[in-house]
Amino acid sequence: MRGFLIAGAIGLSIALMGCGEKAEAETPPTPPGQSIPEGTPMPKEGEVMNKDIKLGNCKRGAELFGKNSKSEAQHCKKNLGQNVCEKYYDKAACG
């Protein structure tokens, strides 16, 4: 009998915790049409693309066009800097 009471108390506490989490999860999301507050700076061109994608582009460019491709190296250098450029391309291509 005591075991049933303990099990019931544990089950009730778990159920109450679950309800509390559900209430938090049901908070309505920000509507997609909501306007951006005035004075909020806009991201620079290409800034939205994250660093992982940029790194992948540098690596893939070196694989496809070769480590001495100046145009690809310059694009990589512009996005991620000299050190990353030299990781995937020749120093001469990174210039």
C-alpha cells in the first residue's frame, strides 16, 4: 500500500512538471510580419551566411578550381581572411 502512495506521488509530480513545461512551450512565437524596430542595423552583404558555409566554400573552391586559383582564393580571403585563405590556397594566390 505504501508503495502505491509513493508511486502515485511521483507520478503526480512528474505530471505537474510536464504541465509547467507545456505552458512555457505554448508561448506564441513572434509573428513573421512584425516590423523591425527603427534604428536596427541591417546586416552587411554576405554577413548572414554563416562561417561554416564560408569555410566549406573555400575548401570546395580549392578542390574544384585548384589551390592556385587566384579568383577563388581572393573570394575566400575576402570572406574569411588571409590565414584561412592560406590554409586552402597557395600564398601567391591569396596575395
